[in-house]
Amino acid sequence: MDLGIDLSGYNVTKMHTDNETIRVFGTQDGEVFASDLEGEMLWDAGAFYTSPVYELAVEGGDVFVVYANGNVVRFSLEYAASIEEGESFSETSVYSIGTSFNTNGNVKNTQLIVVPEEETFYLRGVFNDVSQINRIYRFEYGTETPQRLVGTSNSVGGMAYSEGTLYYAMRSTMYAVSAEGGVTSLQNVNETIVALSCFENALSLVTAQNNLFILPEYGAGTPQNYALSVSLNSEYVFSTGENFTAKINNGGVAMIDSSSHSVTLSMRASDSLNLIMWTDESFVLYNAADLNNPTITYYSSDLARSKEVFSTLLYVFVAVALAALAAGAYFGFGINPDSRKKMHGKVKGFFTEMVRHKFIYLSLVIPFILLIVFYYIPIVLGLGLSFFEYIPGVR
């Protein structure tokens, strides 16, 4: 679904939406602006820094913008709505880490959790330093200097927050950080954790081995392991708070539900498309093949499922059409007795020869299947999609 807003010339790196009233966009050039769900521009803050936007959040009436230079800008939605076009944003709070994200730090491994009732937020990322580049910081609204909670050279596979405790994964082990800053080791699942969420007094973990672990009682209970039905690209698995959205190996998007322990959506798409927004109800794919005219497509979970049903039905339609064509040819030539007799003889002779040379023909089955799947079906699929206004997964 088109977002209804002209994004020509914008290289959007991150989006945020509440799926009710607002969509906020951040760009490679540091610009931040917002629209309503119909695409009407609400406000344009411009660029606080000429540095890429790595993360966005809207919580407690405030907008949080994380820049690649290591700065976080906070301003209120009410203030943003009051600014006239052309006016500069002056009522902002700026928080600085003191170092920028390094070359490995980008949207896919930057995470922001805001706790408005405690007036704090947590930032995870990969930063410039000689060592301990994987870090988690804790910020208080009224203090510009953050508290570093985690610093390690090991990979940090995500963080989650619940009831005053921050949880994070380092390699295959889960840890908990109390409000006082004490760190407790919880459980080792013996698989590389790439994302985690909190739900129903439990921790939900996705691993690089395509498994979902549920740790009851926030890690104190016995782990439960569930195999996922898709092969995930482990670099692009994101928490939505309670559940997960991820890219699929060789192209596609999957939505993973913690409560049902299953993949609730598997949608095919080009592997070159980037996820720039994800929630429990929706996600956005970005195609930067043409930076002057980028394609940004919003999918609700229902729309994505409809797209998959359409693709499946198209394959079924092609198979039925071919079968109907063959049946029509057979019965059409068999209208009069002479033609029918000749047709029966030819069909009988054909199948007799097939049986006599069955091993030769069986050896050709696999090449023909590959030819149909990777050559003819894409041609027919492309022809069918040409009658629609979008190309699934791209437009």
C-alpha cells in the first residue's frame, strides 16, 4: 500500500508509526518529518544533524531521534505541531554518548526503548572504540550524560524492558540489569540469540538457528524451544516489543508470534528490500534502487497475507488453465467418431511409449520442473501482475 506522501529525493532510513494517527520519517541526511496516515504532512523538523537517522520512537508524547553521530534528540509532539512552516525547532533536548556509531553500527543493530513513566530511555548500538564496541546506555530525561550499562566486544543480540528490569542477550546467554545497575546472569540457551522480547511474564528469544525460545518467569523457569518454519536472515530479526518481524533468507518477510510460538506470516519479497519499520500489525519495505524515486511500501499484516494468497492462487490458476487446455484439446478433437478413434489411438500410443521408456522420461522430470518453476511461472506471474497497480513486495 502506498503511504500517500511524496518521498521523492528522500533516502528514508527509519520510520515509526502508532498505526493510529502518525508516521514519523528519518533520512540518511538527518531530516525528520511526520505525516498522518493519509499522507498529509503534519510537521517538518528539518535536520538537527547532517548525519543518518538510525532509530526513531514516539512515546509519552515525545519524539526521540537517534543519529549516527551518537546524539539523541527529544522534542514533544505538541511542540512540533505548533511550529509554523519555515520556523526552526528550538525547544529540544539533546543527549550525547560522546562517540559515534562505527561502520558496523546502523539501523539493523540499533535499538531504542523508551520508558516514559520513569522518564528514562535505553539505547543499544555498535560504537566507535578500540574495544567494547557493543554497548547499552541508560539515559534520564533531565540528564544529558548517560550511564553505560553494558560494554563488550561480544555481540549483543537485543534488549527488552519490563517492570523495572532491562534484559539483554550476549551471544547465547541472557542477562538482567536491575534499576540499581546490578547485572545478573540468567540462562544460556546454547544458541546465538539475535533478538528478544518480553511477553506475559516471560522472555521470548529468536536464535540464529531459527528457533524460538520461551523463558518463563523472566528467565527463571525452564526454557521451552520451538522450531520456526522459515529460514531467517539472522542479521535482520527485530523485536516489536512482544513479538518479532524478520527478513527471510533469499527474500521475504516473516512475522513471529511469541504467544502461539509460530510464524504467523511469511511473505515473499525481493531480498534487496530493507525493513525500515516494524510493529505487531504492520511493516514497511524500502527499495533504494533509484534514490531519486525510492519506493516505500506499507503492509498491514492482513494486506501481506492477502498478497500471499493472491500469489498462491495465481499458481493454482496457471495449473488449472493448463489442465483445461489439455482437456479441451483432447475432447475437441474427439467430436466425430473417426477423429475420436484416431485421438484415442494416438493417446494410447503416447502412454505406451511413455511406459516403455519410463526411466528416460523420469530422468527428465527434475529438469522440466526446474524449467517450469524458474522460467515459465515467473513469465506468467509477471504477465498477471502487469494488470495491477503494484508489484508485490516492491510497489
